[in-house]
Amino acid sequence: MERYFAKANDYGLNFASLESGPNAVLKEETKVDLTDWQNSVVKCLDLGKQYNIAVDLLLSPHYFPGWAYDKYDDIDYQGFRRGRN
């Protein structure tokens, strides 16, 4: 990831975008795990600061964890996730 920021900076780019949702931190129904966030989102924000590149963080609530689809079938009422449309 750091190579991207270094190259982007060399090319004169000053903006990066990333997207994340609940599936990144809710690995299990009763457990919040911030490890992936620390290794990706927080690292990306830190690198943006280091290389003077603005980072647009889109928090997408529609990225449900797999266990939520299994437990609450009505959140996929059109069947897009399971290919039943």
C-alpha cells in the first residue's frame, strides 16, 4: 500500500479513495474485530497524511457480513446476494 502512495505522490496525484463496511469489523455476530481496519483503513489514512494525499473514506453500510445474511434472510429480500432473483 505504501508503494501506491509513494508513486501517486511522485505522479502528482493528491487524492485516494477507499470503501469499507460492517463486514470489515463484524466477523462474528457478537465480536467486533478491528484488526483488518487497523491494517487497511487506518494505515491508508496514516499514509495519506504522510504523503500529503487526501483520502476519501466511504463507509458503506450495505456491506453486510456473511453471518448477517444467513441469520436475517430478509435483508436480501430480492435475492441479489444469493443469486435468486
